[in-house]
Amino acid sequence: DLKKNHFRLLDVDNRIILPMNNQIRILVTATDVIHSWTIPSLGVKVDANPGRLNQTNFFINRPGIYYGQCSEICG
């Protein structure tokens, strides 16, 4: 059951730590269907398509915990 003010399915097997004040480049792809990877609080979103390598760049200028997630209805 989802309780009020709780996040839904925002946990992962492997978390990453990214540096501040550096340009960060993320490469994404998919093996099955179209996905869309996003970090909403940083304004980052990139599509992950099967057979195609996409990239995005972003810059983190403040410390914090940022949640990334898939934002595409897939399956």
C-alpha cells in the first residue's frame, strides 16, 4: 500500500555518487522497449531506445539526493 507523502518505486539495486561542479555525461540505451530516463529535480531527461545510444550532459551545482527514474510507460 502506498501511504501519503511516500515515494513510489524509487529504489534501485545500485546507487551512484556523482561529483558536484563537473560536467556529467550519461549514455543510455535499451535492450527491450523504449524507456525515458529522468532526474526531474535537475531538469534531465533522455530517451533510451533499443539499438541506439543516446547521451545527455548536465551539471550539478548543489549537494543533495536526486532521484532518477523511468518516465515512459513501457512494456
